[in-house]
Amino acid sequence: MLGISYDKMHSVVVFPGDATFKTQMPENVTRLRGYIRYIRSKTKSLLTEGEVKGIIKIIGEKRLPAGVKTNFQHVDHVKDITAGRRRLM
């Protein structure tokens, strides 16, 4: 949707609470307290100012309108997702 190449993105997996990792995790998998350190470790600019402005514009255009109806739709969507996870467990 944004037209950003994958080499200009960083994915981060953050586990809330006091998760215990049984094996060594890559640097982009962290506990809640570690995600800020990971983000701050990325100091190289990957996007130009123009690209950032363009991305902000696209997100603004695609964003659902703020309001009660959107909030209820979001809550229903999250409930559907979590219900699906419970069925898989």
C-alpha cells in the first residue's frame, strides 16, 4: 500500500510482560522493555523527507474516519481475531 521496499523496513516482535525465551532470539525479537533500545539502535536514515511526507499522506488518505462506529468495528475485529486464536489452541 505504501510502496516501500523491504530493505527500508525493520520488523520488530515485542513480547509483553516477563516472557522467558528458551533459545537465543534475533535482535528484532525482544521483551517490552527492550524495544526502545532496538529502535534507537537504528540510526541510518532510510527514507528521504519527501518519502516520509508521502507515506504520511497515504496513511491519512487510507485511514478510517475517527468515530464511535470505527471504534466498535475495531473492537469487533479484535474479538474475532482473538476468538480465532482460542479455537486454534
